[in-house]
Amino acid sequence: MAAAAASHGSTPTVGARCRGLVRLAHPFPSLLDAAVTTGAARVLGSAPGPALRLGAAMLLLQAAIGALNDLHDRPADRLARPDKPIPAGLVAPRSALWLAGLAGPVGLALAAVSPFSLAIAVVGLADGLAYDLRLKGTALSWLPFALGLPLLLLFAASTAPCLPPSIASVLPLAVLAGASLALANALADRPRDAAAGVRSTATALGDAATWRLDAGLSLTTLVVAAVLFGVLRGGPPDAAGVGGLAAAAALQVAGLGLLRSRAGRRPELGWEVQAIGFAVLALVWLVGAGHGPSGC
């Protein structure tokens, strides 16, 4: 209602403006990435203080990337997403610029727990901004997603007292998972991108081919993760590991099922469920495959 009122020239309420700012920060991926960062840092042996600091830094860096994304996309959003905060008149472009300009530097300051953590944060922020300003809508739009998940895990590991050598085995899996999520995100946005004339992987390949490629990457990630899980443990997973892997697989299947439907918000919900599935997989895998400090 507030968005409709704003589009007709009335002044939105303070509450509506606040909700618009929250939406501008893309709360779902920002909070999920922050939670995974904190959880993975703790699993890898970081103390609670540094782990929480990394999580807060990730939240702010993702908020900056999200705000700049909406600021850059506002011409297309006027056509395809008039309900988004900027075209709906809930947030002024200047406010979006202020949000990105404040959240980014504060996030980097929080990330400076060590020189390594700061360096990874800078690379991660550059990765997100490259997607916002250059790669979105191109044939390489999947690349920032594919790089983003390994960078997240390296960021989470940056304050660990030591790293087990086998941690390197999770990074290629994170690349596959990131590419899968890029396809899921493109598929969820495909109708709006097509309406606004924005080229994406999904608009180029079509719904069916994009879904099949996403499903192939998702299931490959799950299978390889399960195999490596057993190899690194030196035996089959325990009951908790089996349950965790099964939960991650169920979330992936559910997300793919929602993405295959084109009704309402189901595709958008589908990529979110897939993202949660990969988050569960990452944490279960790090815990169960012996990547904690005892594995050093």
C-alpha cells in the first residue's frame, strides 16, 4: 500500500521508508551470508568475538552491494519492478548511495581483524561491485556468484588459529554451488529481466535449459560433497552427518521444484531455498568432515 501511495505522489510514512531501506540492503542474502560466515568461522576454531565481527562485516558489505545493485538497476526496475524501494519512491537514490557509501567502509573496518581477513573482504566487495556495475546482464554474470562462495569460506577461515590442509577441497565445491545459485537467481528473475530487456543466462538459454544446468550443478555438488565427506572422515558419516547431508539434499530438491514452477513467487522462493540448502551443506560438511581446529 505504501509503495502504491508513493507512486501516486503521496509522501510515504517513516515506517515505509525504513522498510524500503531494509529491502534495499537485500536482507535475505545479506543475513544468510552473515550467518554462514559466523558459523563457519566458529567451526574452524575462531573465538566468538572475531567470528561475530566477521559476520557483522559480511552483513554490511552485502548491504552495500545490494544497495548499489538497486541504485544501478533503477532504470530497468521502473519498467519491470516498480514495487522496489527506489522506483516506488520509498527510498531516494541519494539515500541508497549513502547506504552503500557507509555500509561498505564500515564493513571493511570490521573485517580488519587481520591483514588476511581485510584482503579477502576487499576482494569480496570488489567481486560484488563488479557484478552490480559491469557483469550483470552479460555472459559472465555467473562468475561473481561462483567466486563469491569460495571467498566467503576463505573470509570465515581468515581468523582461524590454523587451517586443516583438507579445507582446500571445499573451495571447488563452493565454485560449483555459486554457479548453481547464479543460475537459480537468473531463473527467478527471468520474467522481469525479459520485460526490461535485460540479458541474462536465463533469457539467453531459456527456462528449461537454465533449470537443467542448475539442477546438474546442484546435484553434482551434493554427490561430490557426500563422497568427499566419507573420504576425509576415513569412513561413513555418523547419524548426525547423514541427517545433515539429507537435509541439504532435501532443500536442494525443494528449491529446484519451486524454480520449475513459474507461478507467483515460487521461483524466487526456490532460489532462496537452494541458497539455504547450500548453507546447510557447507556447515554440515565443515563440521562432519573434520575441518575444525582439531583437524589441524
